[in-house]
Amino acid sequence: MEWIEAARGVPYFQTESGCSWTPIGHNDSLTWPSLEGVYRRRDLPAAERYLAMLSAHGVTVLRMMLEYNHGEHRYFERPAGTFNPNMVRFWDDLFVMCPPHGIRILLTPFDTFWMWKRWEFHTYNRRNKGPSPSIRRMLVDESTRRAIKRRLEFATARWGASGAIFAWDLWNEIHPAMAENSAEPLFGFIEDLSTFLRQTEQRLHGRAHLQTVSIFGPIGLQYPAAEQSVLTHPCLDFATTHFYEEGTIDHPRNTVDAAIGTGAIMRAMLAGTPPSRPFFDSESGPIHSFKDKHKTLPEAFDDEYFRHMQWAHCASGGAGGGMRWPNRSPHILTPGMHRAQQGLSAFLTLIDWRNFHRVNWNSEVAVNSEASIATFACGDQCQAVIWLLRRDALDKQKRVIRNPPALASLTLPAMEAGFYHVTLWDTEAGTALERRNLELRAGTPPLLTDLPIPGDLAIAITPR
């Protein structure tokens, strides 16, 4: 597989041969139903069928953790420094299975959530003959740092030559709590790990995979320096945060507020991220509903909630539609969510992403309609992506009523004079509703009229 690069000068991705590439996917795990058959080779054909299904629905990437230690049988090292042969074979097999289906992995070396919850059992705990005296010193202890580097070196030596690795998420949900409750050491920790892995890959492979570090989004208010390290660190290639906004996203009461929250978070995150650095949400979903309330959302509601968040993310300027953590029982995405991924994948072909110098237009697009409509948009001088969502028409299940369509007109920020294609996109069906021609004259802002909005509507504006 070709390696993935950050596109030059624009906040998106491309293959090494220069073809546009977008991360469409979600979080998965070696213990969840879809891939558990790869472990000990219990059911490789089932995993093959799963990967083929993902590919058919436009999925290009899965975010996965090298280990998943909510139990005692999926540690990557046991004891620390000794790599678990069953786990190594799992990844050997998966990295062979993914390329024929065009699936890549965003790989993070530790499951830090369960590490924190079950530290007493973790192999890195010094009480278990591991390197770390305390989980609260994980990011500042030198012996622990050496062990982390040893794990990264092993992983890239074994699998890093493959383009099946999209990128490294060097640390999942980095947090000051693992650095003695201080955000100050995080910048240096990221620099040390990033430099080590990049130099190791250059030595072994002659080049290096992209790198990011993820963060639990809400901590930015409490630790702005931590969020800033993730968004702007000069060693990283793109930025990722996790969208778990309280109430709207983590415990949704309707399918609209989560989208509005996603749009607001996107605008705030892009304001703090370098303009040409790609950004996307690498983990989100109804975690409070599922984990704390022990509730799996009704499938039809969850499908719409997922689709709305996906389009709010993409139209607000994110690379792709964000990456859902399933938070369902069973722990998989629904067929409706995969259809939503497929619809977004088809829409993406309308835009020239390698030349899209987008800025967020969520607040700059003016809407004229009798209906109450939320607007999500990004654009530059030559292209625009817009998504409109009705927020005044909910049924008893708190889903958007799609008929009859509301009519709206839009005024956009200035674009270059010329001739354009306008494609109206049905996000539920995943197909174009209508195609129009548009002529823009110098000094006249773009105006779109008579837009039918059957619940929601996506729009692509491209040069003709």
C-alpha cells in the first residue's frame, strides 16, 4: 500500500503518489466482535468478510490500540519487555489482511483508559515487575519512557514498512494526570517520543509515518497548555481530539444538538490549529449513555445521531467525518452507520481536497428561511462544502422530520468570479438530489436560492 502524507499547504491528506485520501472510519478493537476472530486465528474468514464490507462502504481507516487490557489476556507485553506471541501474531495477520481491502490503521500503542482503571494489574506497574513506579508518573518517569520507546521500536520494526499503517497516535488521550497533574511536561514528552520514532523509522524504512497525539477534548478548558501541545506541536503532522461534549454528544436527547455541538467544537479547534494542518475527531459517541447509564441508543436514533455528527464534522472543516467509538451492545457500528460512511465517501469525490484551502464558515454563511436551520460550512476562494440541518422539526423519538422539505436561501462569503457547479446532496440516501450551474461576478457574494431541505442537505460548490 502507498504511504499516506499530509497534503502540502492544505489541511487534508494524500497518498505518496499525490492522490487525495480521506480518513473515513471508526474505532475498532481486537476484542470486539468484528475482529476477535483474528486472535489465535479463530475465525479469519469472518474478519475478511468484515474488512470487505467496510471497503464496500468507503471505509479507509480503523483506529486501533496495540493492546486492549480491560481483561488479563490482551496485553502486548507480558511481562514488560516480553512481547506476547499471540498478540504479535494478531497484528501480523491483520496487517496482511488489510491492504487488499484498502484499509489502513491509525495505531496507538496503549489503551490508556483501561490502563488507568486497572493499573493494579497492568504489566507496566512496578509491582508487576514493570518499569513504572506510578501511573501518575507514566509520562515523566525515565524507565517508563525507555519501555514505551522499546514498544514503538518493536512495532515499527515488524510492521512499519507497510503503508497499512496510516499514522501513529503516539499517546491515546494524553492527560496531565499521568504527569503528576501538570501540563508542562507534555510538550517535552511528545517531542521525545515523536523524535525517537521518526528517527527509528527513517533508519529502518528510509521514511516515517505521520504522527498525532489525541486528547480528551473537554480537558482543554482546565488544561489549555495540554490542548495547545496537541494542536500545534511542531513534531506532529496532524491534530486529533476526542469529542465527548457533556449532554449533547455523550448523552444525546435528540439527533440535532450533538451536531450543533460538533460544529462548535470544530470551529474552536480549527481556530487553535495551524491553517494547513489536518484536523479530525478520532473518537466520539454516546459514552455516558452507554458506559454510565448502561443504555444502548435505539438503532434508528443512533444512526441519525451518527450521520448528523459526521456531516457537521466534515462540513465544518474536518478531514473526513470523525471516528465513532461504537458504545453499543454489541460493540459494533450499525448497518445504517456504514451506509452513512458510504454516502460521505461518495460525496467526497466532488471536492478537490488537495487544493482546498478551507476556513470555517459556520458563522459566516447567512441563511434565509421560515424554518430554523443550523449551518455548517467551510470554503475558500474556489470551493465550498455546506451542510444545513433543520432544528425545529423533531418527532416523538427526537429525530428530524424529513417531509415536507423546508425552503432556504444562502448568502456565502466572497468567492472568485467564474462559473461553478452546485451539487445538492441527500445525506440519508447518499446520492445527489440536484445539480445546478452558478455564475459568480466580481464583487457579488454567492447566493443560492430555493434550496429544498428534507431534514438536512449537503452542498458542494466547485469550479466548472
